Amino acid sequence: QINALKLLIANYPLYAVCRILELDGIKVYDVVRPVRLHDLHKREAEVGHHPSPLSYVETTFLLLFSPHQSLPLQDHCYYHGTIVNDTESLVSISTCDGLRGYFQTAAQRYLIEPVSEDSSGDHAVIKYEDAQDKPVVCGVTNTSWFPDYPPRISKARSRAMVFKCRQKYVELYIVADNREVRKRIFEIVNFVNIVYKPLNTFIALTGLEIWTDQDKMNVATPAGTTLDNFNTWKNSQQDVKRHDNAQLVTGIDFDGPTVGLAFIGTFCSSLSTGVIQDHNPRAPAVGATMSHEMGHNLGMNHDTSSCVCPDSTCIMAAALSYTIPQKFSSCSVDQYNQFLNSRNPECMLNTPDYTKILSPPVCGNGFQETGEECDCGTVEDCKNPCCNATTCTLSKGSDCAVGDCCYNCKIVPRNTECRKKRDDCDLPEYCDGKSAGCPEDVFAVNGHPCQDEKGYCYNGQCPQRENQCVKMWGPGTVLGTQNCFNQNSRGTYYAYCKRTDKYIPCQKQDVMCGKLFCSGGMEDPNYGRYVMFGDCKATFYDDPSNDFGQVDTGTKCGERLVRPIL
């Protein structure tokens, strides 16, 4: 049976002639060919020199998405979007050389790609299940967070809610070996961004390194070896741009069915890395794998049978089979929120400098990028009257669209409070009357007494040993006794003040500032390994440069006594 497919692509209506052909082992697919017509929206496009949104119709489906404006024409080619009247739809397409990408209706997933090198020639539209050949898996088998990842200083409940409510950002650094190309990376990141958008998390590609001559580290077939090598190489580079997360995309075939591997729960640390095999010629499939491995870095484990998945499969499924996942399960969402609240990954609250983002800007992704005055999301999603969603420009008469110092599309007067004082170690911030954004969050000077003089402020926090014990051992934990802390004068692997190539004991007056001792709580600590004698419990780590079993820097450990930076 031959089915006709009809598409209308903005100023490129497509008519379809269905053929029985074979492409990369796929027996049947629909073929469409773009035909250029006169520009129907020329006057509208000339306003502010912004192109009008593209529209695609597939049988009864209208796909809407908008490009960005200010780059050269060849860079206006990465799109996000939706299908009109289909709340379950998703569109992620590149038009750099013809149409290439992924779109989904409520009932079916499709891939579209050129058949010929001519960008205006034949294009194949393929049902995604026809495009896969064999299941592939993630190499992660450990379902707990990385044991030596540092526990964070306890924060107030109101502070934890900041992560749940605020926009979060991932400054992503990608390294591709000489089997990869730049344009394909952009297509992959375009898909990853759509996946994380429901989690209020924007993926900003701030670094891209392509090894054109030879690999700069040993890329081996065991995925674990490659992950360790990549992490070591990345941390040894002095000129790597600032980033929160790094992923290696390689064309090597990892051992077995493994196509990706990453550390778990290590975001905002030196172990915030993953490795991805380019296992599929279609970018969305590799984008799903990158989303999966990044999910591990963000504290997510593999889905189990108890997880509720809104689709047939979700991003954190252990195996990627015949369906491209685009959503996270209930377990993944819960684990992500748990990670945010317990680890407080501060790096995710830093808004990226949009001038440093490498991937071509996308009007409609909800993040203001180079050349945009605003970005309120897709035409269907945008509820901001200050922003024109089709052009990503301010609406007529508007001075601003978003920001704590923007109200009713106008910048508020100077000295208007835009961020309240959060606690004893915080300070309020005020608008400057010129910018829509609130000034950088500042805090009280280090050493200022806090929480009824139980502690001293340090970098905006009020660290206390009691809270650190609860963080390490769970509710019900209390601070160890003086007899426990007296062990720090011994200078052993579990009791000392400073660690170099040997364990340096504390002076008598400093024993309360060395190794942290606690009592009660859980049998095993949340992080690291432990030693116990009597009612005294302490943790220790293998890495001498990151021993987080010590009393935290800046913590009050006696009258006018603070744990120093060592």
C-alpha cells in the first residue's frame, strides 16, 4: 500500500510522492521534496530584520517553530517547536542542509533527513521504530551516588526551595574526537535542550573542542577506561573554558552493547563528566543518550518497574531500544529534586553569558541569546505580553520582558528591593534603575556571627558542625563528645588536622577543628567510608585533596575559633 504524505513548510510547501526505497537498511519510507514559493510574509519579516516562524504541515498536523535572526543565513537552521493542537508533540529539526531531525505526534515518532545531497531534493520521512536495529545500553550499574562526592553544608529549607523554583542552567563543554563534526553536535544539543526544558533546566553549550588530527587521550573500547581517561584529561587542562559538565562524544565502538557511561551525582564537581558513543546516524538518538548520561551526573538512577513513565519508555531507561525517549519518569524527577535539595549545586544557578554560547541561537527555547531582545518560548507557550514570540523582540512600547527589576514591561525605579535578605549571612539587593536584572547576590562579610552566635558567616552560609553531622549520618545524629575530638591529637588516618603525604595531628587547642566526629544516626554514612570506636563515628576518603570528613572550612569550632582554609 502506498501512502501519500503532504507537508507545508512555511514558505516551502512540500508535496509528497511515496516510493518503496531502501535507505540504510530501511525498506519503506515516505519521500517529500521542497518547492520554493514566493515569500508570503515578506513585510512582516522585514520588521526588525527577523524572519517569520516556519510552519510545517504533515497530513493534519501543523508544526510551528521559529529560527534565530542575527547570525549569517547558514546558521539560521536549528529549531524547537510543537504541533498545533497536539500537547504531546515535539519538534527538533535542523535546516542547515535540507531538513534533518525528529518530530513526534501524540501517536507516532518520525525522523526526516535528506535522501540526496541537494537540500531542495528528496527527503525521507521515517517512522522511528523502522530506523533502529538493536538495543543499546548505558554502562552504569551502580545505583548510588559517587561515594567520595562531597556532602554540602546544610542550608535553610527556604534556600533549598530556591533550586526547585528558579531557572537552572548547565554550562556544557563537549569534546568530540576526530570521528565527529561540529554541525552534528549542535543537532544533538538541540535535542538535549528540549528534554531538559520541563525540568526548568537550560543546556548552554559554552565549550566545544574537536580533535581533528588525533585524540588527545586514550579513547579505549572499555567505556570505564575512557571515562576515567577523559575525566583525568579534562581536569588537567588549564585552558578549558568554564563549564558545569563535560561530555565526550566518540565514534569508537565501546565493548558490548554499552553506548554511554557517567559518574552518578557528581554535578558541579571535578567528576561531572560522561562519555557517549556515537551509536546511531540520527542525532536525536545520540541526544537521548547524552540526556541519559547527564541525568546520572544530576543524581538520577536507572528507571525501575515502580517508576511511572508518561511514554512507552523514558530517558533513564537502562536500555535505548526502538523508541527515542524524550521524557523523564516520576523516579527521575524525584531523584533530580532530591539531588538539588541535598547537594545544592550552586553552579546551576549561574546564568550563562549568552555571548559565550557556541551553538546557534534558537528563538523559542526560552533563553535570551545573542541578537535576541527576549525569548518567551514557543508561540503557543509564550504568555509574556512584553515579548514577541515569533521574532524574539520586545513588543511595542516595552523596555524589558523579564527580570526582577522589570514590572509591566518597564524597568522599576532605582533602590527598589529586588531580592530580600534570606538569613543572617545574606544581604538585600536593590535595582539600579537601568537594568531589568537584579544585581548579583551578595552576602555578609565572613566572620559575622549568625544563628544566635552558633556560627560565623562564611561565603554566605552559616556552617555548623551539628548540621554537618546530620548531613553525613542522617536525622538523629548529634555532635561527638570532647573525648571523640581529642583523638585528633593522634594524627592517624581517621583523626588529624591536616593531610599531606602524612597525617598531621592537631594542637591541643585545635582538636575541635580537625576530623569531624558524630554520634547516633544511620549505621552507614551518606558519603565516604567510616571508622567507629565507642560512640564516636568519623568518615574518611581516599583522595587526600578532597577529604570531606573534616570539619568544614569556616565552621565555628570554639570561642573565636574557626576552621581555616588548609
